[in-house]
Amino acid sequence: MSEQSTGFGPFLFGVVIGASLGFLFAPEAGAASRTKLARRVRELAAEKIDELGELVGSEDTEEGAPTARAALTRRLTDAKRRRRVARRGGGVEEEDEPVA
């Protein structure tokens, strides 16, 4: 049988060396780094929430042109109405709207 290595020894050695170098070359204390990171994450989250609000909140993209969300909502409502009519067995069957 050939000699098999699990690779755990080199991995552990790398973790120790990495942690040591991290402590030696860290520009500031851990608490300060975490505070800066948390602040930056909150700022980015606020920016993205604002952008999302602008996208969702806009009623029309151009004069009278419905947004994609409004168009999808209308199509979904129409499809539900057609399905209810078909289940009841009444009414005139409509052709499905082309997808895309």
C-alpha cells in the first residue's frame, strides 16, 4: 500500500501561519475593524434599499408607458380571470397571450 496523507497537518500549519501574519500586520484593532465593516455594510444596505424603492415606486417609466411590474400584474390578473371562467365551464374561451 502507498502512504496516504490526510492533508490535515499542512492545513493546520497554514491556519497558524495565516493567523500569526494577520495579527502582526493588522492595521487596527479587531473592534475598530468590525465597527468600520458594520458601518459600511449598513451604508450599502441603505443605498440598495433606496435604489430598490426607486425602481419599485416608479409608476411610469415614460409618459403613459406601464412598468414591467404593472404589465405583469395585468397579465396575471387576466390569466386568473380566464382560468376561473374555464373552470366554471361558461363563457367564450380566449386564446392564451403569447409568452415573451
